[in-house]
Amino acid sequence: FPYTTLFRSHDANPSSRILANFDYVFGGDVASWLKLANTLRLRLALRVCYADESLAKAEAQKSFNHPIGFLETAAIHANNARYSYLNPFWEVNISWGDMRMGASIESYLKGYGDPRASRYFKEAKAGGGIHGVYPGLRISNQSGYTDATSAMNVESNSPMRWMSGAESFFLRAEAKLRWDMGTASARSLYEDGIRKSFSEENAGGAEAYIANAEATPADFTDNSDNGRDAAAVSAITVAWDEDADFETKLERIITQKYLAIFPDNQEAWSEYR
């Protein structure tokens, strides 16, 4: 993942700023862009770890070797007086009514009693509560779902998040688990990723959530008139278990990253694929 010539010229002086008046994400802060680049490279490296592990490991190591480090504060494109826009998630969810919460994320959020649920989704108009839609349905009339399911909790002027700061912790946790990269333990990175996500969403209760070794994803009960109930697809708990095997540890990392990067649904789907 090559940096641009412009970024390379500022590598030795990352406190400098470029095009600050036109950068609506980091205000021209080069260090933040370099951290985003390192984090993105690590994401891409882990994406190909089963296709070409030697390439994945080599590219991941480049990110760890770079002295500027990783993104730990969310990259957010904010609305402001100079550049305003309609949040596209608001357009699809609220204005068009064409997007609703999925059954999968409902299963995890409800099963864990996740405090971020109300930060992510609005209550359904019909009966209240947070409710999703069974995936893959062929719907000829969405009216049966619109009021019975939850739209994303977003406003027309909400800022767009390009990348969550929490994601970098989960990426590093996976790299530590796979290749023993970095000095921090997989557990500490995993738990700090959860803390960062809760902080980014202004949700309380992170420590109790991290320590919960009992709660598991809940079965899905369809709140619409379709009757498509479904059993939970996993029984993974939140609390880290150092004695667990590789696949169980990996599932914990990926599950919590999935919840933390919402609404980056494309990234979650690509990773699962």
C-alpha cells in the first residue's frame, strides 16, 4: 500500500499540515492520514491472510514497523458551514424507508444486552423496542416491515465516519493472535477495542460488558407479519478466555469488530465472505 509522494515528503515531519482548509476529515493533519493509511493497510493484509499468508504477513508487518502507529480516533467527515451534505444513511433509512436493522445484529446486541443498541438504532414504531428483518427475503411490499422494524439512529446532518478508531485495536488483536505481531497482548487489544467503541458511541457500561462471560447471542423473533423466527447463529460470549483455542479467540475478535464498526456493513460482509 504505497503512500503518495506528498505524504512521503511529510513523513519526517508528521506534525505538519497540508490543504487544511479543504480536508474535512483531519483538517490537514498528516499524522492522522498516515495512521489511517497504516490501519487500512493492516485491514487489507488481514483480508488476504487465507489467500496469500506470506503477502498478508509482510504487509501487516510494514504497518507495525511504521513509527507513526495506527488510527485510534475515528476518521469522521463532519458537516460544516463550508461543506454540507445529506447523510446517505439518513436518506436510505429515514427519507426513503428502504433500509432496516438486520436479524443478525439484533441477535448479538440483544443477547449481550449491548448498551450501543440504542445508539445504533431507533425503536420500531409498532410496539417499540429494537427489531430487525430476517435477511434475504424477497419483499414485494415493504409496508409490513417499515413500522415493525428499526431504522438506523441517524439524522440528515449526522457526520460520516470513514473508519472507527476501535477497528485498529481489533485488527492488531488479530495480527497478534495470528503472527504474534506487536508488543500488546491480543486480550488487551481486544478489550481496548471494546472500550474505544463504547467511547465513540457515548455508551456506558463497557467494563461490565467486557467481563460478561455468560451472555450469548439471542434467538431472533420476527416482529413483522412475516413470522421468520430464527435460532442464534453463534454461542460466543464476550469475556476473553486465554485458554480458548485459536478459532474461538478469532470469533470473539471478529464479532466485536463487527459490532464496533457499524454502520460499515460492506466491510463486515466482505470480511465474512
